[in-house]
Amino acid sequence: MSDDDISQAEAGGLLTIDLAALRANFAEIAQRVAPAACAAVVKGDAYGTGLVPTASALWDAGARTFFVALLGEARTLRAALPDAEIFVLNGLFPGTQEIYREARLTPVLGSLPEIEGWRAFCAEVDELLPAALHVDTGMNRLGVSPAEAINLAEGREEIGFPLALVMSHLACADEPDHPLTAQQLEDFRAIAALFPDVRASLANSAGAMSSPAFRFDLVRPGIAVYGGRARTDVAPLRPTVRLDLRIVQVRHVHEGQTIGYGAAHTARRPSRIAILSAGYADGIPRLAGASDLRSGAEAMVAGRRCPLVGRISMDLLAVDVTDVLEDDVAAGDWATLLGDGLTLGDLAHHSQTVDYEILTSLGRRYCRRWTY
Ligand SMILES: *Cc1c(COP(=O)(O)O)cnc(C)c1O
């Protein structure tokens, strides 16, 4: 746990990660998708929750296969989980093959040059090292084309190493009726059939919650494990992250005075304003702030929902606590931005973004605690 050197006393925010909720969410998804196997996607520092503590908790919940984006993440994970199967999604960067081999990591190969790079390395070290094949079915991000996949399957293009997995990624899984989703499913079915002895994987969280047809052999949920919304029409699982922010001061503001940068917010009544010790440098989006023209996110202070007022600063933000009893809020107290009914979805909505971005932006200056 790399960030727990920031003590609660000195921190502007306290980030609490509920590993029991993470385990429960994983177990719930794994049960829903059975008999397909359930992997865990832990890229982006496990969506901001801490790669090693979170992946270890998911291992305890039965996860054996993990996906990360980068080789560095994979090496960190390997040190913590010696027996896990670890896939690296972002492809094979030149000259990294030996790192994969040494740490027993599996690259997800998404282009013919990457396949050639892995084949040449296997020949050089005279070992048959497994790799995954990513086939693009319409996302146009990573992956060989379906035509290239057919050539590989039918031997016109040599592979030269064992395939651990054939996979593709859905572009619109959160919109189940999007025509691209049906087309991707159909195309991936045809491709998976060309590799009958290789495990197949298509679904992210949203796909895992769609019809069983999307599940194939292995599903790859990320956001749902973390309690975020994969689809707006499916209720999220248990929240896993709680964020409390330190109240630095409570100030009195006269009616007509403005609050914060740009004088963007005007007090409409004599107000008490709590100043909290976190801002956009801690991953709280500027769009979560408020002005005279638009309302922003809310914080929970002494059991009451209170609106953010004015712009979010780099290290501070303001909350209108006029409706909280004066005796119930003081400097040194904590206000809650996530938790006590304030959801990731609420904050993402007010910030015009997605749960993913809120989680993966969570700041590095918080005191982080993992509860078991
Ligand atoms: C990030 C990612 C996932 C997980 O997606 P969620 O929407 O978070 O479930 C699965 N597969 C690939 C290829 C990804 O990049």
C-alpha cells in the first residue's frame, strides 16, 4: 500500500476503500455469469482503488485472471499475486518481451507486427509462450481485423505460439440496442468459432449484464466490480469508495457577496460556507462546482445534503452549510463527497462525466484506508 504514508491528521481527504464490498461485488458478478469464468479488470490502479490491496481482495473472492493496461501494472500485480493469470491489454511495446517472459505475463496482441514480435521472441528463446489475440470487431481501437484473424486461424499467416485467449471489446455495450453491439456479437461469434480450442472473451461489465450470449468463456468486468454504473438501466452493485473531506473553516458570507474564483457564485441570503480541503488537484472535477447559472454537486455535512457553491479551486472547495445547525459543523470536521447516499453516479452526473473518470481521478494526496 503505497499511499498510506499520508496520515489522517494531515490529510485534506480520507479515502476509504471497502474491500468487503469489492469482494461481494465480484462474487455477485461471477455467480451471475457462470458457467463463464469471471476475470477482474484492475487497470488504472484498480480504477483508483489501489492495485495491490484490491487485486488481493479479488483473489480472495475467487478471481484468478486479471487484466491491466500496462506492463508496469502487470509487474506490480505479479509481485503480489504469484499464481494469477495476468493479461496486459495495451499490446506489446518493442523490446519488452523478456519482461513478459520473466514475470510470466501474457500480452494481448492487437496487430500483425505485435504477433510477429512475439513469434520472433518465442523462436529466439526457443519457448512456446502464450499470448492473447485481440480482434477488432468495430471499436477501431486495438486488434487485428477480422480478415487478419481468419488468415491466422486458417494458417495463411503463421502464429507460432499458443493462444491463451481470443478477445474483442464492445464499443456500445452500455446501449444494448445499439446496432453496433449486435454486429460485434455476430462477428465475434464467427471469429471465436475459428479458434475452437481457445478461450473466448467479449464482455466488459455492461456486456456481462446483457444477455448470456455475450459471455463466451470469460467475462472482463471492471466498473461494476467497483460499484460504478455499467449501464444506466442496471442498478450498480455495492459502493466501494467513500470520500470524506476536511472542513478547514466555516465562514459567514453576507447576502450579495460572492464566493471563490471568478466571483461566479453570489450568496442569495446571509450564509455559512464551509471550506473543504480538496480540489481539482485531488481529482474533483471543476464541473462539480456551481455558479449563479448552474448548480453543482452536493456534500453531506452533519447528515444533511449541502450544495457546493462557487468554482472548485486546485486545493479547496466551498459548501453552503447554512441549513446545518451552527453547533453541528465546525472547522476540523469532515464532510462527505462520496458515501452516505452520495453516489459516484451523482458526482459524475454533476461533473458531466462517467463513474470511470471520477474513480480513476481520485487524488494521490488523500489518506487512503482499506477496510476488510
Ligand atoms: C477497461 C476494459 C474492460 C473493463 O470495462 P468495464 O466497462 O469497466 O467493465 C474490459 N475489456 C477491455 C478491453 C477494457 O479495456
